[in-house]
Amino acid sequence: EINFVAVDIKKGGCQVINKDGLTVRHGPYSTFKIPHTLTALETGAVKSIDERIEWDQTKYPAKVFWPETWKQSQTLASAFQRSAVWYYQALVPRIEPKEYKKWLAKFHYGNQTFTPGSDQFWLNSEIKISPEEQVSFIVCLLKNRCGVKENTFSAFESVALLERKNDLSLYAKTGTGPLDANNFDGAFEGWYVGYIKDQDAKPVTAFAIYMQADSFSVLQNYRKELSMKLLADLGFWPK
């Protein structure tokens, strides 16, 4: 199953694959690091993207699937780029539930559902969002910053920038989790969500892909490769 949507921000209109699936909500997994990063900066939970949190191994013991890059102290920037879950879990006690509520509402972020104090709500599919809503959120950020301050958004962009090609810049985030929370050897679902800007830093497109695959290894690189191929076919990214 593949759902894809890309909005042409300059000319209007959008391109989709599997229209029916675009309104179906799923857990965001690490794509939630986009709103989470913005919320952490806006609320002062961290003072900057360089704020370091020491890894507490007793509180956040390493799991079998953790990459080595997670097993160390992180800054907000490194945690976003390495997708280190524990850093964002450590932010939860620093952000009041009413602040989460406020920002999820501003972002119109999916069903906006979370248990106050939970550091799992974006991992256990308590909060859910559809591909269409992912893209609407990104468009909101690109058009009017969705209520976040200019310096917050530029700090976020400095960590979300993945690559530049022919004067175009790609900003994006992956997210993945097992369809059965207890089976890491089975089927997985995953996201690739982001946007592209031109040489004048003007938005070109906002996009999201959601897909399911038989295993994590199938999904891991394919969601980005397929997204970039589709975006190139649409003329949003160089071939």
C-alpha cells in the first residue's frame, strides 16, 4: 500500500497516488519530530537547537534496534537528524500538556489526541494523522509559519535541511513503526514527509508518502527513493 500526495505551491493543484488512502490516519512515529521540535523551541523547553541532554541509560535503556548514534548525549539538532527517540521523550516533562494541546490545535495536527505526560503518544498511534493532514500542516508552515516565530522556523529549517541539488533544497523527515507493536520482525508502516524550496527560498512543493511493507529493511530506503523519483517525475526535483 502506497499513498502519496504532493502540492504544487507555486501553481496550485496537487498530484496523488491512491486518493482513497489520503484521508486515513496513522501513527506519525518520527515525523512527529517536526511539530515536536517547533513546540520545544516555542515553549522554551530547549533554548536552542544546540541544547544538549545527557543520555540517561537507566531511564532510556538502549533497545536492540537502536543505532549506535542514539547511545550518546544529543542536542536537539542531532536528535532530529539521527531520529533519536529518547531525546524527544526527555522533552515531554519540559512541555506542559496545555502547551502540547495548544500547538497541536494550531497545527491542526491529525486527531490531536495524547495522554498528558505520556512519552509514547506519537509512537503508539494514540495521535494519528493522515497523509493529507501531514501535507496541510507543512503547507501551513510554509505559508504563514502556522503560528511559530520566524526564528523558531529558521532554526527548525537548519536541522531539517537534507540536501541541495541544482539550487533546490530538500527538507524532510522519515517515520517508521511496526504494524504490530510487539513484532519488529513483521510488517512495518512508514512515512517520508517534507518540502522543497527554490534558490530564492520560495516553497515549490510540500509532500507526504505513507506506505506499508513486509519488513523494516524493505521500507527503510525505499520510501525516500520512491518519493524523490515521484517528485522528479513531477518536475519538483532534478532527475
